[in-house]
Amino acid sequence: MDNKNNQVSSDFRFAAAVAMFGQLLRNSDFKADATYDKVIKLAKTGLDKDDNGYRREFIRLVETVKGL
């Protein structure tokens, strides 16, 4: 996960969260130490361009799956 020492866009961080979520859902061998909490935290760093609320809805989806 990016520790903000790298200057990457909020779009990149959000896309990385979506990819990490997919790896968790598939129980991928490449998920490393990914967790739903890390997905949520990373996705929240990409909320600045969420005019339609789709990114917030993604976070709610991850929270729901985490609770299952």
C-alpha cells in the first residue's frame, strides 16, 4: 500500500483499492497482506473526485462484504 511518500493520483489509489478488493474476493495468491480494512483505507484516499457518489458506494460495498 502506498504510504503517501509516492506522489500518485487519488484515481490511482482508488483503482488500486478496487484491484485489491478483487484479489481478496478471489482469494488470489497475489493478495499478499491485503485486508478489507486496507481496501477501505486506500479507497478513502481517492474520494476527492466522487461527484456521483460511486466511490463512496464502493466503500459501502467493501464494508458490507467485510461484515459477512
